[in-house]
Amino acid sequence: MSVVKTSGVQIEAISACVPGKIVKTEDYPLFTKSELKFFQSGTGVKERRFADNNVCASDLCERAARAFFDSGITKPEEIGVIIFVTQSPDYILPASAILLQQRLQLGKNVLAFDINLGCSGYIYGLSVISSLMTASNIEKGLLLCGDVSSPSLSYEDKSVYPLFGDAGTATLLRKGEVESVFNLQTDGSGHASIIIPGGGTRNPVCSTTFEKKDFGNGIIRADRDLHLDGVEVFNFALREVKPNVTKVLETAGVEQDEVDYLIMHQANKLMNETVRKKMKFPEEKVPYSIDVYGNTSSASIPLTIAHCFTNEELSGKKKLLLSGFGVGYSWGSAIVQTDNLKVIPVIEFDE
């Protein structure tokens, strides 16, 4: 296990932005009534947000970051590093974080780069930006996490299309008197369980990339569409998340009952609830946003915070246990301490 400790860096504020277009699960015509009931009871997804064709993840994250400037929490010139965690960048190259440096009018001395991660991306991103700030004179940094997954979903794939939504988030970090502990893990043998097999360098776009194939059981998709083996992902989460969380708690010297909230990647309500029960966390300490936003990849943890909490609820000192797990397989947990964490209510994107 890869344990990372950082000191002197803390989360100051969190913001999230979602598209205005609401897509309700009950309106999905390919579900029978029984399938709809089964899907909603298992995943918890009642509606999601889909971006318009000309809206990228960077646009949503930019809007979320601007909220810090507009509210006076910080200024562009105070930012020393910007990291963008996404699997839906604007271009193959250059990195979207570089474009966001210019669009947000940050200084030329800013470090800027992308991280290609999904479900675990917020945890990994926090560890990377916190480590950079711990080892440097950078006073403030922006961690942007978001994906526009909807273009990669096959409308005729009942296992995937009704599950994922689009969102962008921004987390502002600053120097502070706290320590954070991260436990990061990887198992590439599970890479085929969540994958878009066509369109990359391994399988370049060709005449068959967008041809739909019928896999049975209501799954019709192309190689350029997202493939998901839900059973394998479920088994992976039940096998790996609890020991990962247990290790980070032990390393941080934190008892489970000292944790104010456990905030998990919003993968699937049944999956997350099974993990919660295995870890014996009380329901009131485990918030959810999957019912209104679906699975939003690396954005889901900060989006859940923005959706579920107010400044008053997170006032004072809090211990947050964060856990992200999925595509890769890649997973990780973190113990972070906050002090009067500022939360901006979820922003609805308008062009």
C-alpha cells in the first residue's frame, strides 16, 4: 500500500458546477417498469445532468473555480498550482489545465498539468497537490475534478446510460496547520471492467469504431462507448475498499468514531451501502448525491460535499474520511482535517 502524508496544507473551499439539463431515469424509454424499479432501487439514481454538445468538463470546472474569485475567497494571482483531474479533456493535447491557467487569468509562474483518473481521481489529486504545496513555497492551489461522460454513453446500453452524469468541481487549498494521510492503491488487472476500448492509440479510430454491437441483456454499444462490467466492479469494491479505509485510519491514528463524515465516490447506492455496512458507519455520517447527479466520476466527492453541506454544518474543525474507487482499478482513501471549510452551493451552468 502506498501511504502518503502531507502537512501544512488544508482545504479552504469547495465549489461544484453542473449542467442545467436534467435527465430523469423514469423517462428512459428502454426500461420496462420492473427494470426501472430494479435499477433505481439498486443504483439510487433518479436523475442526472447532461452537458450540451459544446460544453466540456473544463468549462464546468472553470465556472466552479471562478466562484472562489467572485465571492472574494481568493484572487487569481494567489494561485500557485492548478491540477485538472479528468478523463474527458478538451483535446488530446495540450493539457486542459494549461488552457485553464489562461482562461482563469492565473500567473505564468503557475504549475499546471492534468491527471488522467476517474473514480479515485479526487483522492489522488488531493495527495498530489498537497504534496507539491508541502514541498514548496506555494501558498494556494486549485484542484479541479470533472468529467463530461455523456458523449461516451450508448443510449441503448441499459447498464451504463442511466447511471452516469456530468459535473465539474473546484477545491481551493492553502497552507494551514493540519496533516493529511492518504492510502493509494492500484490493480491494473481489472482495467477491462470499466473501459472505452476504441479511439485511443492502442485501438485508433477506424471504420468500425462507432459500429454498434449487440451484447444481449439490453446492452448495445460501440467500441467508442463506455463499457462497464457491473458485477466485477461490485466485487472489487467489496473486496478492497474496507481494508484500504482501515489502513488509512490506522496510519492516521484516528478512531472510526472520531470521523465526522465518510464521503465516498458516488458509484452505486447498493454498492456504497454495502461498503458502509461492512465498515459499520452510521447512516447519518454518510451523505449521498447520486440520486440527483448520478455517478460523476472524479467530481462525485466534492460535488457531494457541495450538495449536502452548508458552511454552518462544516464550521469549526472536522475530520473527513474520503474514499474513491473504480476505473483502473484505482482506489484510495484519505483522512483530511478541515477548519471552517467554505462550501459554495452547487452552481448551474449557463453559457
